[in-house]
Amino acid sequence: MSRPESMSRRRVLATVGTGVAAAAAGCLGSGDLGGQPTYEDGTVSGINASNVSNRSATQLSAAAALAQQQPSDSVTPLEPLSLRDHEFVVEGGYLGSTIQGTVENTGSSRIQTVEVRTRVYDDDESMLGRYLASTGDLTGGSRWAFQVIVLESPVAVASYDIAVLGTPS
């Protein structure tokens, strides 16, 4: 083999490899699937130590058993998923700190898995924890009322951010 032929093969392979990578990226950039989630800010207001009771050890244990903290690797931002509303709510009993709201599937196709991810912060903007809620089979045009259980005390949480992701059918 001569040197120019070897270089030519390398160029062809490099060009083909670049083309395949660009085609794959084009498939992922179809407008329905995204990459990293876009978080929306949330505020915490009207919470002070005098109007909030802490969870008992039994209540905290129950909340910890129900709080979801392990995100799914199979979800991604999807254009048809819309975060309609959200707020920080303090519930009585074991629930305590929660983030509640509504997600809508504005598309016509079923979304296999929907996941709402939240991150909570203190007054110094240090992240205290990550929490989520998930559901399956959100049909086109329907809404899901979610509730994220947060294990931090309500008085420790100064703000949060939130994103919605999903897995298409």
C-alpha cells in the first residue's frame, strides 16, 4: 500500500465517523427530546418556626420511607411535558415539607414515565437535598397532580427549583 492511499482511507473513515455522529445527534435533537433539564425557581414564603411543628421520629421514618431521592436514568426533558404550577406546602403529620403542583402532557401521545425533580436550598443558597415524584402512563392531554416529600424541616428551606422530565412511549 502506498502512503497516499492509507491517508485517503483514514479521511474516508473520519468523514464517515463524523457523519454517523452528526446523524445520531440530529436524531436526538428532534425537538421532542432534550438533554439536561431546565430548572424553574420556586419560593418558600410564610414559613416560620412559630407556626410549624417538627416531625416526630416515627413521622420522619415514615416520610423517609416514602420520599423519593433516586432519579431515573431513563428520563429526559420532553417538549409535551409542561409544569403548570408548583408551590412549597407544609402538611401536617408525617408529610411535613412538600412541593406540590401539576404537570400536563400537552401532546397527543402517552408518556411512559414522568418525573418531577426538585432541589431544596437554605438561606445561604447551599443545596440541602434532592427529591422527586414520579408516575407512569400520562396520556396525551391529561394532567398529574404531584406531591414531592422533602425531608428537611420547613424552617430550613429557603427556596427550591424544579424540573419535569419523562420517557416517551
